[in-house]
Amino acid sequence: MDARKRQVLRAIVQDYVITAEPVGSRTVARRYGLGVSPATIRNEMADLEELGYLEQPHTSAGRIPSTKGYRFYVDELMDLEPPTAAEMERIRRLFAQQIREVDAVLRQAARILSEATDCLAVIQGPMFSQSIFRALQMILLRPGRALMVLVTDEGLVSHRLVEVPPETRAEDLERIAAVLTDRLAGMPIERVSRRAIGDLQVELAGYRALLDATLERLLTPDVDDERVLVDGTTNLFRQPEFREIERAHAVIRLLGEQQLVRDLLNGLDTGSGRVRVVIGEENPLAQMQEFSVVSATYTLDGREIGRLAVVGPTRMNYPRVVSMVDLVTQMVSDVLTRMLG
């Protein structure tokens, strides 16, 4: 794309983000000082539309960015908008408070993100599958059923029901729990190896059926453990795009379906230390194609344990949102490492 088209596209994206109104050639010429006439800008806009970077709403002579246009802007034209010194100081103070619980850290992060971006903040609690095993307790509830209490190094506690052989006794459960705690402590749950399982099967050969039931429940992800924190729900309804009934329904579906939010976060391949931007139609979830999602993975001692995201209209302020997601991700990682590392 040549330099003038880049200037025109940048101007249209920036103006549309601010006004939520289709942008005409005279507006670009008047507000953005490109040094060319409205007629020249109009020709460039026609070319950008033909190339798929702009769209023309039926009721307007102006243009708006397409998904392709936003993508080019984010990848090639965007200058990040870091928080001001005052904002940085406020955020540092909030995270410097004496917070002793992981949930409190994540709630603080969600609130900061939603307020700073005027969008919806969604944070996935630490994933059990990527947590470090600390201890296991097994409690017999009745013949054939036990309660598993799983504790991780991150301070997470999971309660799971386990179907066990009907002849299982309380002391059998205590034996299984003691051996698993001793042998697996310090291992990431998702990386419990076949060799470790094989060693356990040898050591606990007399409890094979009970061990198999326990390991299956221990190593199988449980949807109830996937906690999701949401902040800023009213922000989306204030956006002009979602004042239309049909589009408002998309917001209601998003907020009302926890599994949809989990699927969204689990499908984001962010990679450690990298902010990912998914724009509108790029989202593989059909229900999410009215939105853009900016996400990153937070860590504990460099180990990825959860994700956070900002969800908003495709007409979001990408320079601001990307900068805030990057900053808050780093701060959450630092705070959790100080707390638990």
C-alpha cells in the first residue's frame, strides 16, 4: 500500500473510532492535513474500498473500516498509546496494596482494564491444568462415592466427586491420597508423565481400580474449575454499535453464556508475553464476530497460568487497549510471582 493510502486509511480509522460516524473525504481533508484535495482523498477512498479495506454503509456517503482495514491498521499503522504518568502511578498504587488472594488480584486487574478501555474486561482464573500439584485429600461420602480435594501451589482448591469401587474404605482413600501427594507434589498437573503413572500403578498395585478412578478424575479438566471474572458489562451497552436491538442481543448472549466466554479465552493462542488482537470476522466463534478481542497470557515465575482479555466493538481504540492489556498483564504476572513464586 502506498504512503497516501496509508495516511487516508489511518485517518479514517482514527476518526471513526472517535465519532462512530462514517467518514467522508472532506472530513479527512479538514481534520488530518494530508495536503491534498477532498477529490484526491475521495479517489484514494474508492481505491481502498475496492481493495477491501473500507466499506460504505448503505445510508451514508462516508466510509468505515472493514475487518481487513482494521487488521492493516493494527499491524502496520498503529502507534501505541501508553498510559499517562498519572494513570501509571494510580495503577501501581492499586497493585501495590497488600493483596493476599489470587482472586483479589484478578478482580483488581479486571476493574483497571474495564475503566481504562471503556470496554468489557474478562479474566480467566489460573488454569488447574497448568497449576503445580501440592496436595490431595480423599473423603469417603458413601459406598461408591468419594470427594477429592485438590490443592495447588497457586492456592487453588478444587472439589471433585469421584466414583470409586463400592468396597473402598476410608483408609484406602487416605493411602491413595498420601502416596499421590508424596509422588506428584511439585509437578504441573498437565505434565504428570506416563512414567509417573506407571510407577504409581506398581506402588499401588493392590488399589488399581481405585487408583485409576482417582487419576482419571485428577487429570481430567473440570469446567467448574475454570473461573472467569468479568468487569465493565455496562460499557458495551453504551457503545453506539450495540444500541440496535439485534446487536444488543450479541452482547446479552456474550454476558449470559459463561461457556461462550470460556471457549473464547481457551481459543486464544496468545503465547507468553505477546498481546494478540482478534478483529470481528477473524474470530472463529460465530457469536463473537460482532466484537474485537485483545488478549494476553499472564504468568507465574514465567509459567503461563491464565489469560486476560478486553472485549469491545471492532471500532475500539486499539492503541489504547493494546497498551493497557500489555501493561496489566505484566503487572498481574509480577504480583502473582511475588505472592506465590
